[in-house]
Amino acid sequence: MFSYHLRLALKSLRRNPVIAALMISAIALGVGMCITTLTVFRLMSGNPIEHRNDVLYAVTLDSWDPAEPKDDDHPELPPPELTWRDAMAMLESDIPSRQVVMHKTGFVVEPKDREDAKPFLVEARVTTSDFFPMFDVPFLYGGAWGDSADENPQFAVVLSKETNEKAFGGEDSVGRTIELDGREFKVVGVLDDWLPTPKFYDVNNGAFDKPEELFVPLSLTAELELPSHGNTNCWKDEPLDSFKEFLNSECVWVQSWVELPTPEKVEAFRAFIDNYVREQKKLGRFQRPLNNHLRQPDEWLSVNEVVRDDNRVLVGLAFMFLAVCLLNTIGLLLAKFLGAAPLVGLRRALGASRKAIFHQHLVEVGVIGLIGGLLGIVIAALGLLGVRQLYDNYDALTRMDLTMGLIAIGIAVLSGVLAGLYPTWRVCAISPAAHLKTQ
Amino acid sequence: MLSMSDISKVYRTDLIETHALRKFSLEVKEGEFVAVTGPSGSGKTTFLNIAGLLETFDTGTYKLDNEDVSRLSDDARSRIRNQKIGFIFQSFNLIPDLDLFDNVDVPLRYRGMSAAERKRRITESLELVGLASRIKHIPAQLSGGQQQRVAIARALAGSPRILFADEPTGNLDSLMARQVVDLLDDINRRGTTIVMVTHDTELARRAHRNVHVMDGQVTDLQSYTTKPLVRPEALAAG
């Protein structure tokens, strides 16, 4: 009977093309809006390192001003980043299996192998080499620099795929050199496509920005006096005239992550940082109450409110808009179905049960929902394109994948069926004789 | 075949009660061709709707084909309508955007028949009414008389035990009306019981028996002996 009802549904839509188009458009608009906001929300609220959530921890210590908290709205939270010297102290511990200390900086790249390429600015990450295995960063060519580059300054660099395209035309550039701020760096690795969304490892410097375009060893920060290109927050009135003074200051600007594969290691490292802070207190630092945290990625994303309330409100509004569209669709369906009541009466007289009539109309609203959903995907794609045009750094958030496409169709068919339930029930409830009199 | 006893039906609104049928009793034997006549508002259509299980009634008993159908569920009534009853309406009631094949197919679809069986029945019934060559036409491409013949083919395709016709010639000119009545006559001779509501006294005279309805009650029964009552078993034997 399904194929028969499907054929009847298509005939019915052709019988009233204007009403059909209005209903499909209403559902498509509602679904399009929902999918646009849901796509952004879903990517915002995802955890791209979910598979390593149990072993990774962001380290935070409360070295902030004893007179007031870092964030008045969340006085219980320590600053999200560390001072340089505290971050260096973390590296002293051998408890973590792996450890990343890192910050953001920038370089001018001067391609010398390609005559047509002009110098260009890049965002860069200065980090320990554990960054790559800890965060499951995929390599296209080569790999991370060796441990020796973490301990002694070496001019090694890992390029993003995009930077390698720009500088070397996408060739395997491992072993070749690239000029950064006038210094020659040896390429040791080239990343494959990698777009963690949100950028969990540094949510305070553009949680939805792309990853940096190149990566250099942390040992170069002091050596080359690499400035911070990320948020740098200072509370203490202290001299900051030289880079050395900056590194020794109470300014927070360095991110710290550790890999702790067992609960014992977690407890041991927690004890380590608590002991460290207690020692620092004796030296006159860390005057606020002990407030150290090790947070797994999902908690880290939540505490830092990567998904803001206005995003949730936007999703809510989109669903309310869908509800309004559905109310309109209900009205149109009611008019359409009751208008065709004589035909229903005829089918009932010829032996169709209420169940058969109900099924026939549900198939029809399902078809309306399905077509509306497909059109809604197109509208959502246009909506996401609009978001991309408005916000340059929202590329990562505006990708609609197969899952969202299926969700769109699911929402649309469900919406169509929900909108159709009442009109279908109404048309099934009328006596067949009453229908026939109007035929 | 049809046995109604003391059937009452009242339509109620907030302001008035209308007694459509009052203690309505009627017996129709298998193979009979009965014409129900009466003025407008006398209860003819209500009788036909109740007899065709399109409406329920308030009191009384109704047996159709020896089965008490007085208090059946909606599903059971649909099944009986589909398997035992055929309808012919004054305004033909064909579905305008379906071709003749699909129109005749409607009742068969709800019987769960195989495609081959449905096709055989549709072709046979359209051949019976002389419209097999128009199988892909839509109703608007046919005359009124042809449309009514399609409606008859649709009613016959399911091999009903009884055929209810509501003013089957009401929308036709005299020539086409005669053709339709001849067709009904032929169907009756093949053994199908027919109950026909009509205003047309000439048409009513073609039936075996006339039942006159007034104010929701049977007031007069008249038999016409010129027409023999043909039993299905006689047809089968002949």
C-alpha cells in the first residue's frame, strides 16, 4: 500500500501545486533556519579530542591578583593561562607521560624557492614537541622535531598544509629551509588537513579560529624573544621593559596541557602542582586561596563557555521559527485535506478503513516534509554561506556534513508528520456519508 | 439478503431533532431489484446510507447477508463495504485525476488483491460496461452516461453481493438513463441484488418491487410481476 499511497500523494500535490509549494516552502524555511543554527551550534559544542578526553588535562593555577579575581563573573575560576615561569616549572615534572607548554606568536614568511610567491604573515604556535602526538595531529610529510629541540634552541619548523602550499607549492618540503622573520628554519614536518573545532587547546585566543599556520619549538621563545600574539593579561604593577622582565612577570599568556593516563598519575600531578603553589606562596606569590585545576577537554570547553548563551538562544529562536512555519503548514494542510474530504468519503464508502486513510495522508505529509527538508538543506547551505561571508573565522563552523543533512531531513519529515497529524485526524474523523453529500 | 427491523435514526442539533427514519422495516431477498421511492426529505438517502453501512442508526436491528451488522466496529463496517457492497451515486463520484483503470482499482486496492487479479477484474468490469477501450482516459474525457458506467464497473469489480444505487440516472439525459438502467437490469439478471433510490417512477417500474417511503417509514410496497426474480444459482446452472 505504501507505493500506492506515495503515488496518491504525488498526484495530490500536483492537484494543488500552489498550496503544495506554500507548505513545502514553509517547512523548508523553518528547517533551513534550524539547520543553519544547529550546524554552527553542533560544531561549537563538539569536543574534537573526545577520544583522548580521559587522559588529557589543561593545567590552571591561580596566580592572579590577591585583591580581586581574574573574572568577576566567575570568581571561582583561576586565569585560563599560566605565567611563563610557572609553565616552565610544570615542565620540570616527570609525572605526565607527555606535556605541552605553548603560546601563540607570529612570523613573516619569505618564500625563496618560488619567484612568484610574496612574503606573507602567519600565525604561529610555539610549543613543545609533545603537542603533535598528544593532540593526534596528522602529518602529511615528516614529523615533529626531536626532544633535543625542546631542550636546546633549534630552528626547526612544522608547516600547516596550507603554508606548505603557499611556500613550496604543496611539495614534500621536509629538509628544505624557509625564512621566518629573516632567519632560516629547517622544515621537519608538514601537517595534513587538521581543523579541530573548537580549537580546544587554546580557547582563549579565538576558539573557532583555524589552527596556526606553523609550529616552532618552545625553546626559541627566550632565544628569539618571540612575543605573545595571544591574550596576555597582567595584574601586577611591575617593570616590563625587557623581554626577560616579561618572562619573569606575573602576566599570564602561556597554555599548559599534560597527559596523565592513570588516576594515580592524576593524583600525583595534582599533588605536584599543589606543592609547587605552596612553595611559591612562601616566596610571596600566589596570595589567593589554593585554586589549582586539572580539567579534561570537555570540562575545559564547558568552563570556558565556548558555546555562549546567545548561541543557545539563537537555536531556540530558530526552532520557534520552525514552530511558526509548522502552524502555517497545519492551516494549509487542514484547508487542503478538508477540501478533499469528499474524495476521502468516497474512498471510505468503497471500503477504505480509517487506518488506510490515515496512512495515505501521513505518507502525503511525509512527502511534503521530505521535499521541504531537501529544500531546507539548500536554504541551510545558503545560510551557512552567509555566515561565512559575514565572519571570516567561522569557516570551521559552517561546514554541513552528512549527519546534519540527515538531521535536516529527519526534522523536516517529523515536522511534516507533526503538522499533518491534526488535519489527518480531522479528515479521518468525519463520517463517510457526510463527505459523500458534498461530492 | 437485507433485513431491517424497526430502524430509527435521529439527527440532532442544539436546536432541533430530525427523525430521519422511524421504525423503518424492510426485507430484500437475494437477487431482488428493489426501487425505493419517495419525496425529498422522506428518508430515502438516510436509509441507503444506513443500508450501505455509511452511517450508524440509533435503534433497531439490521442483518446484511445473514450477518447482524447493527453494532459493528468502523473497521468491520469498512471491510463489509469493501467486500459485499457496491455503490452507484447520482453524481458518479469518480476521482477526476485518476484514469478509468485507477478509478475502478480503488475498492480493489483496499482488499489486498494481487496486481494480476486486480488487473483482470478491472479489465473484465470495464468490458462489461463497454469501456475497456477507454481504460487510460480520465473521467472528464467521458460523457455523463459513460462516467456512470465507469462507476458501475467500479462497483462490480469487487463482485459485491448487493448494489446500492442512489438516483443513478438523476444526472443523465433520457437516452443515457435508459442505457444505464438496461445495464443495471443486466447486472441484476446475473444475480446481484440491487436496491435503488429514485424519483423516477418510470425507472422504478423496471424494478421487481417498489418501496415507498414517507416521513421515515415504509408506507407502500408494490410488486411488478412482469419481471421474473432470477436467483444466482439459476444463473449458474443456466
